[in-house]
Amino acid sequence: MTSGKNYRKTVGILSADARARKLYEKREKAHRDLSSRAGGVKQKQSVEMALELIKRNRPIEEIIEGTGLSREDIEHIQELA
């Protein structure tokens, strides 16, 4: 993604050409959507791993280390499991 000064320069150039601006906006949206989806997949995998470790009665510190989830997240998952 473009940031700061480069972003303003890019937008300034693109604002002169509506078609180029639309294409740029679609690409940026696609990039944001992919980034968001990737984060969701990683979170889902971490939760699934936490559930498996909870089922195996692993210590919470091990679950935190293995998943990267917070203690609060893991305690919430334990309540739901």
C-alpha cells in the first residue's frame, strides 16, 4: 500500500484520470480485503489450535506460547469449550 507523501502524489495524479483512479481504488480495496482475510484465517487457526490444546489439558502458558492468543482470549475459549 502507498503511504503519506507518495499517497497524496499518487491520488493527485489519479484524480486527473477517473478511469485510472477507479482502477487504483479497486486494487487498494482488493489488497485490504486480502489482508483482512489473511488475518481472519490466522485467527481461526489459532483458536482451533487453542481448542485442541485445551482438550489435551495443556497448561495455559503453553497455549499462549503456541497460539499467540492472550490469556483472556484463551480463558474465554475455555469457557466455551
